[in-house]
Amino acid sequence: MLQPREPQERVPQPARPDPAVHLTVALLAIAAAGLLLGAILAVYTWEVPGAETPLLLGVLATFGAALAVQVLAATVRHLRPRGR
């Protein structure tokens, strides 16, 4: 019969920070700052509504980029497991 293998000691490896998480946090922080700026512009400068549209589009693009980073990171994690 086959003999069971002796368990190998697993050496703990230091955790590597995930760059996708850092990039997503930075993009979401920029989007939150843009939303805050939009709120300030909406309340205090109601005479210039033309500033809201480019700001809103920038916030949406930043949020979309953060979402794309997470989808891309999930795709890479799925296609290339950590064991390889």
C-alpha cells in the first residue's frame, strides 16, 4: 500500500499588497471628491450650471475606471490562479 506523505512545513510568506485594490481606492477617492465638489457647486454657484455636466461626466468616468480595474483584476485572478 502507499505510504502517506509526511506533511511539509509551510513557511508563511509575507502578504503582497494588491495593486488593483490600491488603484481602485484612489479612483473611488477621486470620484468622491468630485461628488463633493459637485455638491458645493450645486449649492453655492447656482448661476453657473455649465460646470456640473463636465464634472458629472468626469466622476462617472472615474467610477467606471474603478469598476473596470476590479473586473480586470477578477478576470486575471480567475485565469491565472495563485498556485502557478
